[in-house]
Amino acid sequence: MQFNQFDFHPKIAAGVVAAGFTQPTPIQAQAIPKIMQHRDVMGLAQTGTGKTAAFGLPILHQLMKGRRGCVRALVVAPTRELAEQIHTAISLLGKQSGLRSVTIYGGVGINPQITKLKRGAEIVVACPGRLLDHIKQSTIDLSQLDVLVLDEADRMFDMGFLPDIRRIIKCLPAKRQTLLFSATMPKAIRHLAQEVLNNPETVQVDTVAPAVTVSHALYPVAQHLKTDLLLKLLQQTDTESVLVFTRTKHRAKRLGEKLGKCGYRAASLQGNLSQSRRQAALDGFRDGRVQILVATDIAARGIDVSQISHVVNFDMPDTADAYIHRIGRTGRAARSGAAFTMVSNDDGVMVRTIERVLGSQIEMCRLDGFDYDVPAPKRPAQPSRRPARSLPRAKSQKNKVKQPSGNRKAAAGRQR
């Protein structure tokens, strides 16, 4: 099948050619015709399968007819990085259409966003929190909305956005087309789909397991030796571009700094960074100036870099779904990739869960020449604190000066 079989508006077809698209991916081939028929769609596909174009192209095609200068399509995404990625893809595909896209998310000033909205935009790509801010301040008009897209719905659930999503939906026209895309379908997302979708068509592509182009390996190691093992792995592995996942933003920051001190072109991507620094880290990773990006799960679905050769789980993810999302960053665009996961004694249950999802055991590996028996550093002893001395009650009473029972002011005067 070829893209020209979709019969897009000529200016949208030109955007497809400019993007270098020839053959649609499975999710695109199945979803695009149904969306162009104005059906509600629930799309289930793993990260990196082309979901953005799957909904972006038919939306652009539909918006070529009708009103301009008002918000007619709203895409809600869980992270700033993903919002920018969607906005960039839609802007590229619709470059010749004259349709305008605006991003809305927190961490940056709201006034420039208000200015862009006032100038007029047909497509808004937003994160839930900042979108609610605009709705409360009446700085966005969604009364003319034709299409709502909830992208990475399971990730929004993981991040606690479902109550915000429900509040947003209450502010939208009841008559609209709704598209929901997700890599997995937990119970909460099924309930949401039943609430917001009207007789939907379901499109499902490879949702249970990561791409077959990814190899998996487990590296058992004590927590205090993980950084040393990572450095050894990097020395012994032929890597192009490496994405390292940590559980906390503080660990991501420290590990990124450590790798930099060891001579690697490294950066961290975590919630404490300003939007400009986060964007700089992502841009550097995309163009190769940054070889190793250390990130928290906030980046698991916001990085569109096809040449990532390795994903390293410095910390075991909390769920098998999170594992799939993380390693979905490698093995893309028909390339092979590798996923290394460092495991400690507490990770056995999660390892078995991931293996059930993959349908096979993951190889346990040990690095030759690495000393796994180095003891954890001892914590410095805390100085013992002596209890504060207090005067015995009896003694303090003896030393207390008693005032005469008569005129106290006169007595005080006599003492002066």
C-alpha cells in the first residue's frame, strides 16, 4: 500500500512527500481510513510505530475544509517533549496547508501562549495542567472543536492526569470526533474509552511486546556498584547513542554529571530542568552532540530519535509496561537495538513479570574483569549527642530570690 492511495488533499499529500513517507506503517494503514470516515478510533500500538502521522494526516486533511482561525483540533499529550514532537510532525506534514499549530504546556510563561492563541490556530497540542489553566482563564476557546486526540493515554494515567482529562472533556462540545491512542490498555483506560468514545473502531498493532529488533540482557549487580558497572559496559560496548533510565530525577542529574566527568558527552533530562535546558538536551541528543542521555521516565515517550543503539535501565522500571515503553526507544526504523537492565536482589518479581510479557527468559550476563565483590562504603558514624543538662528542681528552688510579701515596687526601689 502507498500513501497516495489515501486520497489526501493535494497540499497534505505534498507534506507527505516532503516528509519522505512512501509506505504507511500498520497503524497508519489501519487508522487513517477510519479517521477519514469521521469514526471515533481507539488505536493500540507500541511506541515508535507512527501514531502521530496516523492521526495527524487525516486531521490535517479534514481541516482543509471549514473554518480557519479557531481551534478545531485538540491533541492532549502527557509530557512537554511529546507535545513538541507532535507539534513538529504536524507542522512538517501540514507545511503547505496554511493550518497553524500551537503548543501549550507548563514550565514556560503562559503569556506567549496566550498571544499565539489570540493570533489564531486551528490545532492545539497541549499538556493537561496548562490547558486547564487556559480554560480557567478563558484564554482558549474550544467551542468550535471538531476533533479531540488523547495520545499516550496510558502514560497520562501513570502520571495521574486522568482527573484532569475528565475535567477537560467536560469543557468540550459533545458533538466531536474523539481519537484515543495508547501503547497498553489498563482497566482505567478502558473505562475512559467507554466514557469518551462513541461506537469506536479499534485498531490494534503489536501492543504486547517490544520490537523484535531489540535484544535484551540482565546484569545482576549491587546498587552501590551500578555506576561502575555502567562505565565498564560503555567501555566494552560499541555504542552510537545511549539512553539511560533512572528512577529519580536526582539520580539522573548525578549520573549525567558523573559520565561527563569521565569524558563522555552526556546530559540529563529530568523534571528540575527548565524547558529551555530540557530542549537543549534533547536537541543535542538528536543531532549527536550528546552521546548519552540520562533520563527519568518522563522522557520514555517524548524522544523521537531513530538511531538510539542502546537503552540502559540503570534502575528497574516499576511495571512491565514501563519496560516496554523505555526500550521502545531503540530498535526503531528497521534498526537493531539492545536493552541492558541492571538488576538487584529486590528485582526478581519484576524480572519474571517482564519475561512473561516477552514470552521468553532474558539472558543473565556478567562482565569479565569487573569486581562484583567490592563492599558498599560504610556510612560515617554519627557523633553521639549527650543529653542537655538540667538543674535539679530542688536546687533551683533554693537559689530562687523571693520577693517580700509587702509592696514589691517599694522593695525593688530600695534594692536599686
